Amino acid sequence: MRVWITGASSGIGEACAYEYARMGCKLVLTSSSAERLAPVADRCRALGSSVCLLPFDLADNEGIPDLSRRAWDAFGGLDIVYANAGISQRTRVEDTSMEMVRRIMEINYFAPVAMAQTLLPLMIASGGGHIAVTTSIAGRFGFPLRCAYSSSKHALYGFFETLQAEYYDKGIRVTIVCPGRVKTNISFYALDKGGRQHGRLDPGQADGMSASDAARKIVRAIGKGKREVLVGRKELLMVFIKRFFPALAARLSRHLKAV
């Protein structure tokens, strides 16, 4: 199999790269940091994978069609595209500038959309393909200090559920990956007031499911063609509370620990 993973230099993306490398897949790996991506590639090669590195800042939306075609051409096509890269925040609505909102939307929403739109006709022409995208439980309900992040993740559901509905009969499959608290660096790189880096691992992240455990669950779900996979621990209960008891979910969300 040929797999393209964005956000592959750390966290869930890195761990998924190792899972696919162990399976002997050919990997295209993308991250904004070529320096952090290089050791991931070295380990994947040591595990038996062929690797192509395509470092890129996904905030540059105009360059994504060309990036996507380069990823497609690296191994003569792609079987799985995992749009995993993302950025979070730790600011209240009144402290969230429109510049921050736009940056988060560019990386979390517009980048996966541009990737899908570019690759969709290529996948259809080759007989089908699988697109996975990382959302969040914050894409299921509003979450304190995450107004732009939560919005971007809600939007992913609308786009990718529509994509699968329209192209299922063309052999296109979609897996929406919905993590809760996973021990990654997403809180460290989150945007704080004034656009500064949050710069610390929040307790919720530190106590979360390991990235390797999350990756095994995600790769298995993609392999089985699941429409959605929830990844995490007890915090996932909020997804079901929101579904069946929305008023209770609204009250609970007002008291959630936002870090």
C-alpha cells in the first residue's frame, strides 16, 4: 500500500507512520518541519518502508494542489491519504483574533479539503481510494478555549461526510478519526493569547492515551473501512452524552477543564 500522512513528525501522525512502516507500506510523510521529519523517516526505513519526504507548511493553501500531486506521483499513486496535521488554541473567544481563526482554519480545515479536491479525481480514475482525516471530540461539541479549533473540526465532519455520500459508489472511502485526549504535543504548539505558543503539555494531554495505542486503533479502523473511529478513554463519554442528552452536555461543557 501507498500511504500519505500529514503531521507525520510527531504524535498520532508519527505513530501511524511506524504502524504502516511495519506493514511494509510505501510512505509519503509531510510536516512543517523537515528537521523533525528526518528521524521519523529514518525509523520507518529501518522498519522496512520506502519513504518520500515532502516537508510543507499547510497554512500555504495555494501550494497544496501541487503538494498533493507530488505526493501522488511519489510512488505512482496513493491508496490511503491521512490528513492528520492540525493546530489547536488556548484562548477565550474575546482573546481570539481573526488572524488566529484564519490560521487554524487554513491548517485544520482548508488544507484537508484542498488535498481531497486535488486527489479525488485521481483516486476515482485509478479505481478508488481511502481518505482519513483527524477531527476531535471538540468537533462534536463546543469546548472551552477552543472556539476556532472546535469550529474547524466541526467543519471537517460536514465536508468529509458529504464527500463520502457523493463518491461512495466511485470507490471512495472515508474514515473520520475522532481523538479525545491523546498524549501528543498538540497543546505545546497550541496558539495562546497574542498568537504565542502555549509552550506546555497540558495535564489532560499528559494523562491521555499513548500515541502508539491510538495509532494501532486508527490504522486498524482504516483497514476495516470504518466510517468513524473514536480514540481515547473516559472523555469519549461526552460524545454519547451530547448525542442522547444534549442539554446535559451543554451544562457539563461549561465546567470542563479546558487544559
